Amino acid sequence: MKTMKKLGILSAFLLIFSFSASAQIEEEIRERRPQTTAPVASDAVREGNWIIGASIADIGMNFKSDFFTLNLNPRAGYFISDNAAIGTEVQLGLDIYDGGETFRYGLTPFVRYYFPEGAAPTHRWFGEAVAGIGGSSEEDSDGDAVFSGVFGLRAGYAHFVAQNVALEAILGYTRTSADISVGNGASGLNLALGLQVYLPARNR
């Protein structure tokens, strides 16, 4: 009888110890797991903050035609008020093909607004308008210009993965008369992915 009682106490002790060890292991795994979200969206889009980063679009390789293309758009902006930022984006693009290459360039100021509607601690939706100039290294062709205006409208989603870092997906329409359209569009719809860093104002 005493032996059974001791076995019961020992079993209960082992069960409690197992649950405690399991909970501790799970907590350590959660702490070591890479961070995939951060509840900081509202603080990131405050007046006085800065945004810097870049978007990548149209990256690809066609092995049949030996054609490679890449568009890169570094940017910097400043929040003139909560949810509203203005800045400038550099349009860079490169096409490499059998027989030559074409370099694309441009400078497009932008205005971006983060919508309070549908906002969450970890993400924000935004709209954006761009207007600037762009061109390419390709010579003139009929009806086109090497150097011309660039105009565009975009909608995007920013998901915060760290304190001041967000991954972005942007769908936009860009219009230009340059021989080779610059940046996020070939005079049509385009999807781009980007990484943006939100820097807080110095007085915070």
C-alpha cells in the first residue's frame, strides 16, 4: 500500500515536471524563432518620421531568348503629418540581351498616404502617386522620346516584421513616353516587392 502511494506521488511529480519542462522548451523555441511580425505600424507612420528603402520589380531571365531584366527603385521620404509622406524615388532599370543592353533611369517624387481604414498594429494599406522624369540609353524610335515624363498611381500593403522594418507589396500603373519605360511599369500594371525602413523623428 505504501509502495503504491509512493509510486502515485512519484508519477504525479514526474507529470508536473514534464509539463513544466515542455512549457519552458516551447517558450525558448518561441523566443529563438525568427520574428515575422511587430505591432508598431501606428508609430512608424507618425509626423516627423523618415522612410528609406527600395522596391524590386520585373526581375527575370528568359533562357530561350537570353534576355535578363531588372528594375530597382531606391527611395527616401519624410512624414509631413501622421499617415502622409512625401519623398523622391530613383528609377533604375537594366535589360541585357543577345546583342546589347539597355539602361533605364529616372527621378520621380512621390506622395504616399497610409489609410486609417483597415489599419492594424502589424500592417497598413497605402496609396501613392508619382510624377517625374525618365529615359533610357536606347536611341529614339518612332513616336517615342529618350527623355520624357513619368506618371503613376499605386496601391500597396506594408507588413511590419520588426520595430522599424516593413515588407511591402505594391501594385501600380505607370505611364511614360520614354523608349523603354522606367521603374515600376511598362506603361501598364506592375507588381513590385520592397523592403522599407521607418526611422523615428530625432526628438523621440
